[in-house]
Amino acid sequence: MEIPKTEAEDSPASNHETGSLIPEAGSSRFIGSSSGVYFINTVKQAFASSRQYEGSLLPAAEETVGGEDDDASARNSPERGTHYEVIIGAHNNTVEIINRSTQLGSLPTYDTAQLLAVEYFQTWHPILPFLSGQDFLQDLDALYSDSKVMKGGNRIAVDRTRTCYLVILQCVFSMGAFTTSNPSSTQTSVLSKSDLLSLVGSLASRHDLLSVQTVLAAQLYCISTMNLRTASSLGGLLSKLVYHAGLHRCPYRYPQLSNEDRDLRKRIFWSAYALDRYLAQSLGIPVSFLDSEIDVCVSGRSEKHDTESLNTNGVPARATGANSGASNQSSPSTANAHGSDATRSHADEPRDGPGNNREVILANFVEYGRLLGRALEIYHASLHSRNHDSRKILFLRSDIDKWFNSFPEEPTGHGDPGVDMQVTRFLPFLHVLYEQLIISINRPSLSLPRSAPEFHHGLQVTIRAAKRTILALEKQPNLFWPGYLSACWMSGLIVSFACQIGLYNTRQGSQEILRCLDLLRRMSERWKSAKRCYAALSTLLSDLQRPKRRADSEAMTEDELNGQNPKRRRRDSIDLDSPNTVQAGVSTTPRAPPATQNPGFAPFPPSINYGDWDVNDFFQDISWENLFEIGDMPQNAGLQFFAG
């Protein structure tokens, strides 16, 4: 029986989130709805409705999502070549590709290089193990044991392979320095994104594993520095290399490959897949790897392809004619219910055996990417393609919860036998991914009318997910993953939005926003966009904490809940005797004195007054025009979120 489908216009959830397109000189900048840009505008409209400001005065939501790419980065690929000449600077071991004028940064000392490599493999390798640790160490030792390299000031003719190794090493060093807890002791130069993109493009003339690893390393470096559009451009190149190399087909179908090659090919592919799904969600763009085109078993999961039953071409020996290759396809009903998920049977069962715990993080990251892809297809495809099939949505929700229920248990004590400390260390990472999935499938309902029951249910679900996200982030000693920034920012916005419309306790919400601000402050050491998010959320918090007069206007009246949408009381008359009188846009509400112990951030009031508040008083003293122009503010400005 064919599954009945619900037409989009018949569903109250059909009020879809939409993306944003900003025209620029000779080009345009698009960011899709999955990034959260639509919801950010929803929150701003809710706050701005209390003011007389024009919509043009509100800050652009696009300034807080979509990364921090340098617009001046070169995008054109250079002419392809096979020979390179490298010079190592005599004073600081600067690596330069002579015939391309490409700077690859400076080589650290050998001891520092080892520390940075360890930092990288402890932080990034468990979730994206596309490199071979043994090969990397051999390349590292070979580079530093070369007397010509360490002497400095010499021009060294290197082939394409050695150049790929140099790019990978420098990306690893830079990411290791980026995530170390003591960056001052491991200073390395910052790689130029334009130089990196130019060089990697020329190196990608072949589709061998080394080329794919080089592009992956460059892409991950760009992601770690929040240059998401540059990373996405590299991803377009990477996806074609992956297809040309046949990495989208399970290597266990081909007995001519060694087990080591099979394992590495799977890890490379799923690392590229996971990064592609992250970029697709962050930028609101289509995915590059369709699940229907993938035939690769996930590392750490049950292997579905038995090489003993395959011929040399990878075709099942017992499958003939029209039945060949069909054994792994989902039934039509299952495929319709679950969406394009022909490969999900490959990852359903964990694989037992020694050494597989090291791949459990990657396996869960991949499953997150699959679920995220289904959510993007349902909620963020092109408007004419969206169809809110209730059964499809319910299957997605149940699969998300099934994935969460399969997480490894958190240890109850340090003496628990059999506890894998690496898995335990990344459990907060997985919890953040889960809560962000919950938010992504419920956030579209927050654009519905506030009288809709779907709006109220979606808001409460996202509030709970936001609170759990904050808790999971606080358990992370190293906030290395760029997705943590959007997770924290979106959580703070959800809580602020709920408090503003009177559907969440302001006292409790203020405390949670403070926790978000502390997390954003920590992230600002890595990413500039965290400063903008910090500034905006600080402003919302200061308004929530200011004493408000309810009078005849509540945040959400009974009439609004019933869908009658009465007019809000306007502050047409001003009580000149009121201590909170606002004249000419200037508030006389006392301000807290500047903080002395932490001059880099806006001070919070020493004592918080949680008196009654009126949503019509929100943003009385906020200048939205300059809210995100923190870097251009004078040092003696009254709103000092960051020094310098």
C-alpha cells in the first residue's frame, strides 16, 4: 500500500524557513535556511516589534552565521604543474613554493612539531581519521631529518608527492596550534587561505589517495578557522576526486585491495562525507554526496560485503541478471518511509572486535550526517520540492532517538572496567550533535503563528534541547569544533526568544544566557564571529534583566494564545515622573560601572533585578545599526564588548 502523503499547503508546518540572498558587486552571497538565518530574523522581529525602528536598521542575520571567509581570497585555480621548487627560509624556516609565490607558513622546531601533531591526533583524528598516523610520523621524521631542510636558505626541488606531504604537515601543525591549551608556546604562522586554495587546486590533477588526503587536510583547516565558504569550494573539488577514485564504493567488494587500503579508503570517504554534511547545514547548500549513490560500509560497523562471495569485479557471485547488486537495496515502502537511505543497513550494527572502539566516534558522526541529510531534504529543500509527509517525519524523529539511545553509556566512576576514555571524552560532542538535530527539525515550527499548537510544542522542545546543549558544551574542556559556535548561538537565541514572548521564566533564562555568554567568550579566542554573537546576546540579556512595567501589556496574552492577535499597548504618553522615562531614545536607567577585572567584555550588573517586564520596553536603548560593528568601535565607547 502506498504511503499517503500530506500536501504542504494542508499542513500548518508548511510555513517553511527560507534562505537569504545578498547581492554584491558583480556577484551574490547565498546562505540557506538550514543555517538558522530565518529563525534569527524571526527573533529579531519579535524584539523589534517593541520598537519604532525600521526593519532596515536591524543588523544582518547573515553576519552571525556562514563563517568568516576572507572576501579577498583568490578563487581562481592556477595552471596545473607537476614540478615545484621549495625554499626554506634561513631564519624562520619559512616554506615557500618558488614557482608559484605560495607561502605555506613556517616550520616549527622538531619538538614543537611533535607536540602539535599529538594535539591534532588527540583532538581531530578521532572524529575525522582520514590520515594514517604511521605514515604521518614517517613523513614528519623524513622532513626534519633532511639536512637541506633544517639548514635553511636552500632551494629544494621536490616532486608533487613531497609537496602534498608539506601541505598536509603544515595544515596539521596549524590545527594543532589552533586547539592547544597553551598557544603561546607553540606559535606557528597562519596559512593564507588564498595561497592554500591555489596550491591545492594545482595538486589535485590526480585522483590518488594522497591528493584526496591533501584536499581534505586543507578543507578541515579552513573549517577549523571558520572559513566555511573556502572549505565548501574545496569540497566541490574533493567530491569529484572521491568519485573519480571510486571511494564511494565499498572497498571490500574488491579483493585486489589490501585490508589496510580498504580501511584507509573507508575512513577517507566517511571523513569527506561528514564534513560535506556539516558544510551543507552551515551554509544552507545542497549536499555533495547523495546517500543513494553511496555503497560504503561505515568504519566500526558490520561489514556487509564478504569478499569471498565476490568476483574480481566486485559483483556478488551468486547474483545474476537483474538481481545483481540488489541485495542491499531497501524495499520501496521502507525507502519511501525513510527517504533516500539505501545504505542505512550498513551502519545498523556495531562491529565487535579489538580496535573498533577507536572508530565509534566516526561511525556516530557519520550517522549524524545521514540523519542531518534527511532533515535537510524534508525541511530545507527547494520550496517546490518540500513535502511534509507525516510518516516520513515520524520515521526521522524515531531514528534520531534510536541513534541517541545507542550512544555509549557515560561512566559512573573513574574505576569502571572497560571504559574507553577516548569515547568518554567525545560523548559531549555527540550529545551536542543530537540536541542540534532536535533543534533543526523543530525550529521551522517557530516561524508559525504563535496561536498554533505546533509553535508551542516546538518552542518547548527546542528550549529543552538548548539547555542540554549548553550543559554538554560546558563539559567540553576544548571547544574545538566550529559547530559549537552555531550551537551555542542558536541556544542563546531560543532562550531569549522564549523569554521575550513570555513562554519561559526570565530569571532562569537569564542564567542560561549568561552561561552561553561564557561559552562564547571562550570561543572568541578562536573565531571573530563569536564576538558578534556575544555582543548581540549580551544586549538581549541586558534588556531581559532591566525592570519592566507590565501594566496592560503581557508578553503573551490569552487573546494571542487563542489567535485573536490584539493590538499591543503603545507608549504614546510618557510619564515624566517615572524613573525609567526614556526621552529622545536615551535611557535614564542607571548603568553598571565598567568592569575592572575583565575589561575585554561587557560588564553584567552586579545585582540582577528580575522585576516585572513589558515586551513593549524591549530595546529602548539599543542601536541595532552598530550592534555588529564591534571592531570599528572606539576604545572609549560605552559598549565595550572586546578590547582592541
